Amino acid sequence: MNIFRLVADLLHLASIFILLLKIQQTKSCAGVSLKTQALYFVVFVTRYLDLFTHFYSVYNSLMKLFFIASSAYIVYLMWKPYRPTYSASTDTFRAEFLIVGAALLGLAFPDSWHILDILWSFSIYLEAVAILPQLFQMTRTGEAETITSHYVFALGAYRALYLMNWIYRYYTEGYMDVIAWVAGAVQTILYADFFYIYLTRVMRGRLFSLP
Amino acid sequence: DEEAKVHDEL
């Protein structure tokens, strides 16, 4: 564990709390992509099957359980109690293409041919693009509530810190994980445009709106 | 059966 990875994981955790806070405070999930949230649930469930086969640390297991449980809870909130506030008409990105694409990549380039590694690779590829429905929705509406942009920013910052963690681990431990690196780089690049708009608008106290 | 690889990152 290094500082980049620890802060990244904590930011990831924070992003989920920000999202839950937004839904509770505004009593609405308007502007939040249910597709992105459902994709994250699929990502966590397919990646963390090693909870049953391998023990790393209490920290590792608790984080995994939290990510699975919280993503399931968010999908439930959006699907049931807050359904009337869900902006379905702007959440129109074709998420099935992302799932099929990630599945094909997972089968073509798995970490190994073990079923857990195929699913792990699938989850890595899927996580890289899971934010797309959310970014697409923000583009369609042209703006987002500030708290929704904080959520996306925390997620993007978590990914950016993972890149630094990999550079650090490469030099200190010789650690290499090409699949995670490539997918992680793609994932971070997807946030690039968003970062710029976020920093120039939200940080100056203006509503997140696209030029 | 071969073991799955170890992935220590979240």
C-alpha cells in the first residue's frame, strides 16, 4: 500500500458517499445515470469473486464488500424509491454495447484462462467505460448539479491517482499489470474533458454547464 | 486445476 493508492481508494469511497448524500439531500436521483450505476454493480460483482477464494487483508475485504453493497443499494434506490425522479429520457447511452465490448475484450485478452481471471479482465475493461453513460447524460442535459459533478470529479481523481500508484509500484516493486494499466489509462482519459470544465466552472462556484 | 492470479488492487 502506498499513499497514492490509499488516497485513491478513499476518494473512491468518498465518491459513493457524495452520491448517496446527493440522493438523500435532494431526495432525487435526477441527473444520475442508472446505467452507469448498474454497470458499476456488475463491475464489482464480477471482480470481487476472489472474496471467496483469497484473503488479502481486512481492509481489502471490507472495501470490496462495501463497493458491492453500496452499488447494489444505489441501484435499488434509483430503481425503487427514487424511480419517479430518475431522468430516464436523458439516460440513453446504449450500455449494452459496453457490456458486449468488455465481454469480447475479456475473452480475447484475459489475464489468464481461469474463469475468475476472465471475469476479472471483463470487469477491468467494463470499469474503464462504465462512466460513459453518466458523461453522455451530462452532455445531453448540458449541465449537472454541483454535487453530481463533485461525484464524477472524485471518481476521476481516484483513477488519476491509480496511474501514479502504478508508476510508483513499477519503480519500487517492479509491479506490472498491463491490462489494468491500459484500461486505467483509457478510463482516466475519458475524464480529461470533464476535469477541465469542472476546474474552470464548479471550482469557481458556477454551475457545471457545458460551453 | 490452475489457480486464478492474485490481484491485490481494488
